[in-house]
Amino acid sequence: MTIAEDRGTVANYIPELAKIEVGQFALAVALPSGEVFSAGASDVPFSIQSISKVFTLAIALGRLGDQLWSRVGREPSGLAFNSILQLEQENGIPRNPFVNAGALVVTDAILSGHKPREVLGDLLRFIRAAAEDEDIHINEIVARSEQATSHRNIALAEFMAAMGNMRNPTALTIGTYVHQCAVEMTTAQLARAGRFLLGAAGCPRLVSPARVRRINALMMMCGHYDGSGEFAYRVGLPGKSGVGGGILAIAPGKASIAVWSPGLNAQGNSKLGTEAIEALTKATGWSVFG
């Protein structure tokens, strides 16, 4: 296939992300054994942003189990990742854990009874265990930049608090959330971290097989916001994007794929990254649809 020259637009509403050079690209494929094949700038760290929601969801399900679903749904939203429209119509219950409102509820849930430092420590330990790599950290500069421009997320959190769906002070939840989004990884690290969702021998077993299936199902339906259907149609794999330009995609039993290209399309998903994973899945025949 032909890769388009237009690489999209960086997330310029977060000042630190606006500084990233749009022309950068990296791709990494991790096999169940942990062997990684990579191309491009695969050793350059980037902000994983909303890809972190996959890891916080796994932690929340481990702590709360199905109780979590009383506070957040499991349906595609069909709207932008930071939309407030459905919250009013649906009494402050977000459609799914991957839109910003849903992710704020998940963060709020794992924050209850814990200090932000403890929650972020648990998150880093989970990601490091998944990647089998201790050299993964939070970029404090990105976190502060995001905190200073979190007006929409603050509005989402305050509305949900008004509807009784937040348990902690919203400032505490927002502060924790922007730090989780500021986790910094390379594509090689991210691909290895995704192996816990492969359901294959040799992969880190951090959650139950049943939970692996459910997280993958949510990634397929909701992982690319209002572009989730298009990603499923073109790629055929569960995936989760972040406005830092990263995408994590899972070929169950076969490979964990990470791509980074900071230019985004209109839905906030990596433009070139989507094209690259589409080309990879066509070449390999990897698809959950056979």
C-alpha cells in the first residue's frame, strides 16, 4: 500500500506535545517470547497518553472486579474522546473506560483509599512488569504541561462529581490522571508491555485469561474513540491509541505491536501509525476476523 505523505497534526493543545517533530516514526513487534523486531526510532521515548488507560483498567478490574461497571459502561461512544454530551444524557456514567470521562472514573476508582503517589507507583510497577523493563518513568514536564491545560477534563470530572460518580476530590483525580498519561516509553518497551494481553505461553501473566479477553474486546470496540470502527475495519485487531501518537495493537496469541508517529488524524489517532499497522496486518494476515 502507499503511505500518505500527510502525517497529520501533533496534539498542539498540550504545549509539550506541540513541540514534538511530526516526521518521527517507529514500529516494534514483540513476540510472545519477548523477542522484538523494530524499525525507525524505536528507542526514542514518547508520552503514551491514553494508552495508559489499558493498564489502569487492568489494575482497576483486579481491585474492583465487575463492581467497576456500575460506574462506567462498555459501549462505543461515537463521539470525540473528550466529549461531555453523553454524560448529561446518561446521568454522568461514561460510555466506556477509554474515553476521557471513563478513564477519569477508572483513575478515581483505583485512587480511593490510596494516595496518588501509591497509585502511580502501582501503575509503574504494573507496566514495568508487563514490559519486563525497569527503565520506564513518568515525564514530569509533560504532566505539568497537561495539568495546566486540563480545562476540559476538569469540566468532565466536575460534572461527574455533580452526578455522584466521583469518590475523591476532582483535583486529586485530575492530578493522578495527567501523571498516568505522562508515562514515557519507547515503541520497543510498549510492544513488550502489551504481551500480557496476548494470552500466549511465555507472556507475563498479570491478569486472568478471561480478563485478557474482555480488555481486548473493549480495545476493539472503543480503543480509537469515534474512529474505533474504522480502525477495526482497516486493521482487524484490538488497539488503543494515545494523542502522543502511539498505538498499541494486539494480535492475540501472535504478537504485540507498537507504533509511534506523532501526527494525528481528525479523531485524535496517529495517522501514519494507523496506516503502518494496516500495512503490517495485510502483510502478515493477522486479524481476529480470520
